[in-house]
Amino acid sequence: MGRTEGDSVGCKDQERGRGINRMMLAVSDIVGLLGLPATERGLRDWLKRLEVPVQQDGKRFVFSLLDLPEDVQHAYRLKLAEEAGLAFGEQDYAAHIALASKPVGVQHTAHARAKVLGPVHKGRKAGLKWHQIAPQIKAAGLGEVPSEATVKRWFKRVEGIDPANWAPALAPEYKGRTARAPMSEAAWWPAAGFVDTKIRS
């Protein structure tokens, strides 16, 4: 794994983005969601109208889930839960409001971790072993694959918690000072948590 997977995010990591896996999506990931344009060209135009920051990753363009409107984020996480065979559950709004008030890097880490647990849960239900599940995480573009021990710790942290609230439960401890993500009025409404990262739990 190269380096120890820690459970905190420091100021320099926040400022430089080191050690933090952002939850990046491609246009194809949100086609057909919540009445969005049904074509990739239409979605690219939609992203441009909303001024969503886009980066080039090889031949495709990617963007952060957290830069999308909250209702689209919620719909995407519902889709992930369904694909993993999980009941999304009841959303704890207070927990999500608390997460939304934390630094952007902490939010990305929390949502990314929660996203990893979905395919792991699905793989386990299918009787797959870790060496069979890990390549699926990588193939799904979920960032660096955490160790099996780390994933077990994450599952322990979300025991008894609905998948809708996994992200707040998986947020790493924050150490240091940095700018916090601005909270829009919409952030007080559904911002369910589903999701990867390389920082220990």
C-alpha cells in the first residue's frame, strides 16, 4: 500500500490535496439521473451551464460529485445503494449538516470511503474473497484500493448505521486549519452519503 492509511487530514494535506481521494465522476456516471439530459453531449452542456469545474483525465472529462447540486448527489448515491443491493435507509440530516460544515477534503474522504463499501458489500454477498473484490474497486475507478484491514475497520464504524449515513460516520478526524466548504441553502436538505479513500479509519 506504500504508506500507512491514517485517520486524520492535516492542514497541508488539505491545501495541497495530498492523501485525499476526491470522489470524481465521468459524464457517463450520471446519464439519466433525476431527469438530467439523456446524452453525454447534453450533460456536458449542462455541466458547463452550472459552471461545474471539469478536469481532463486521459480521453474523458471528470468532475467532483460534491460540485453537483445536492439533489443530483442524492440521486447518484441512491443509485449506488441500489447497485450494491443495499437498503438506503433513513437519512440523518443533522449528521450530514455536520459533515457539510467540515473542510472539503474531509467531505471528499468521507464520501469516497462510503462509496467503496458498496461494491465490497455486494462482492461479499456474492461469496467473493478480498483478492477478487479489490480489482473490482480499482476497475470501477474508485481511487486507490484500501487494504482489507482498513475496509474491515470502516465496516465496523458503520455497524447499525443506515447506508444513507455512512459518509458522516466515516469522516476522518480533521487536524489543522483551512478554508471550509461554503454551505448553500440546499445543503441543509438531502445530501446522503455513499462511498473511497486512502486515509485510515
